Amino acid sequence: MTSSLAIRADALSKRYGGTTAVDGLDLAVPAGSVYGFLGPNGAGKTTTVRMLATLLRPTSGTATVAGAPIDDRDAVRERIGYLPETPPLHEELTAREQLAYAAGLRDLPADDAARRADAFLDRFDLADAADRRIGTYSKGMRRKAGIAQALLHDPAVALLDEPTAGLDPRAARTVRETVAGLAGETTVLLSTHALPVVDELADAVGVLSDGRLVAEGSPERLKRRAAAGDEPTLEDAFLEATGAEPDPGAD
Ligand code: ATP
């Protein structure tokens, strides 16, 4: 049923000159689920997520996100939260100001937004730094502020590119718990190389390689299908799905 899909892509493709970054991708992500989006470096994950976030126009194909076609940028942007690889933050603002600014852009009621911002700052252990300029933040602190910004307006769909990258173990756990807490309400596309995170959180996993989906299913199903060992891991499944033939010309 199309209406229960929060993300749907049909033959979505992106070419950069001679490079095909995303090659006829079909996606069907049910509302309220967590979808782990995996793939080797250069597989086309970021390109896909940027198209879904309406920041990049597909060369061909279509997609809808939270019920809106991606060529309706305003409608999609209203309904999504996006955490890119580098969180879009203003160095000269404090985290509290940044979140208030983001809330203002989305016309959120100020007191409600301030309450939600405080809750995120607390949860991500940023309360003590909340009134310091983001320019003084570490990489992990920036990522946490970026996640708070992506989720502040309680989006229908959260597109999260590497949300746990560079986070210390406690912060990474907090982010995992946060994503787990979204399940059922918010649809999460989790693009990451952190396979244990996907194993723990994802209802379904898609493995992209050279712009194409080479494996898809629940983490359990992908592990069962992997030939390696008695207790195959998601890593085994990933390596199998993305294993390239050795290049005889390589030395
Ligand atoms: P990673 O895991 O390393 O972040 P990824 O799966 O997110 O990789 P993409 O960043 O989507 O991969 O890149 C997919 C392909 O598209 C790569 O071959 C990359 O070189 C190419 N590509 C991405 N952006 C551009 C661009 N602006 N111009 C030309 N080629 C690009």
C-alpha cells in the first residue's frame, strides 16, 4: 500500500558527467520504520539521501517522501529532518541560538521549541555548552547539535547521514536510544557504516553498491542468507553482497 510508505523511490538515478552515482534505485520504506542504508564508500548513499532531501535533482526517476514528491521542495522540507555528513550550523551562534533559529525558520511556537531544544541539549550532554559559540565545539558536539536540529520539529521522516560517526560511546548510545525512541512515529533512514547500530535498530536494511541495491531485507534475513560461518554477522552479509571480483589487472 503506497499510503503507508514514508519513502518511495522509483528508478531514481543520478549521473555526474560520466559517473553514475545512483542507478535506477527503487525504495519502499514503510512509515514508522527504521531503514538502514548501507554501502561501501562511493556507493551512492549520500547522493540518494540528498535527492530525497530535495537538495539534489535526480537525472531521472522519481521519489516521494512523507507523501510529497521530491520536486515539491517546500512540502518535503517541511516534513523531513536532515542530518548531512557536515551538520549545517552557524559557527557564530550558540547551540541554543542555533536551535531557536532553526525553529524560527520552521515557524515553531517559540516556547515549545525552547522546551524541546532544552530537552535535546540535556539528553545530548550539551546543556553546559549550550550558551557557547558553536565555533568552539568539537566534531562530536557539532554532530549532536546537528541531530537535535534535525529532530527539533518532530519530522515525519528523518534522513540521518552517519549520526553516530565520531561520537564517544556514551553519546553514540544516546543517539541509538533516540532513534529507537522515534520508531513507530518517525520514519528514519539511517545511512551509516556502523553495522552494529543498523543491526540493533533497523527493521530493514538496504545495501547499495555502485548505485544499485544489491541486498535488502531485515538484518536477520540478510544474516541468514550470508554463507559465512555458523553465526553470520551483518558484516558477513555486507561483505558478501558488495564483494567485487578481484581485478586481474591490479597488482
Ligand atoms: P561514502 O560512504 O564514502 O560517504 P556514498 O555512498 O555516500 O560514499 P556518494 O557520496 O553518494 O557515495 O558518491 C557516489 C558516487 O558519486 C561516487 O563515485 C562519487 O565520486 C560520485 N560523486 C558524488 N558527488 C559528486 C559530484 N558532486 N560530482 C561528481 N561526482 C560525484
